Amino acid sequence: MQTVRQLLERKSGELISVSPDATVFQALQTMAEQDIGAVLVMDMGDVLGIFSERDYARRIVLQGRTSAGTKVRDIMTSKVVYVGPQQSVAECMALMTDKHFRHLPVMEAGRVIGMLSIGDLVRATIEEQQLVIEQLVNYIRA
């Protein structure tokens, strides 16, 4: 079973974040440029929250706000759930399923070292299942 650390080693090392004073429009631009669905909201290395496409849909569009006139700090999710690098893919998948979110920051020694998406976890799960299937097929053929 893969760990979070193993998954992060295969991803690009860049952690994408925005300032709490950035506008929602600026955050969306960053997300579009990086082809990601969420960014950490950070100030001087401290995580203040997370901003996702879901936050945008529910707190801008549905509330009639404008993305150019709203600061990220006003609509971000401030209650951030973290995992450690030693946790398994299965544990992360269970947490994300239970809490209904799609992005999971990884914290080690008091600092964020990466972020996993549900897509990262699904890919890792499929790879692991394919390996087991191959091993079983080889066993049966032997």
C-alpha cells in the first residue's frame, strides 16, 4: 500500500498558493493556469485556508457576488483538514469520502509539503489494483 510520501515524490514539487488578499478572480486565474481545482490560502508560510472551485460555485455564483470584487479570505474554507506523509492512500480516500472534499493538504513538521487531489488518489488506487491483478494472473498461469 502506497503512502502519501510516495505519491508526493511522483508529483511536481511546486505548492500553489494565493494570498488571502487576492481577489477570487486572481485565484481562479492561478487555478486555471496551473490546471488545478484548489489552492491553499497562505500568508508568510502559514496556511489560513483553502479555496476551491466548490467555494467559488457556492459562495460567489449562488450568492450573487463578483469574483473581481471579493477577496479570497471572505469565502475560503478556513477549517482545513490535513494528513501526514506516513498515511496510506486508502486512509486519505476514506477521509475525503467521509468529509466530502476533493483536496487534501499534507503537513509535516508544522509546514505544508504538498497537496493531494482525489484524482491523485484514484490514480494510485487503480495502479495498485492493476499490479495485484497482474500478480494474480501470473500466479494462476504458473
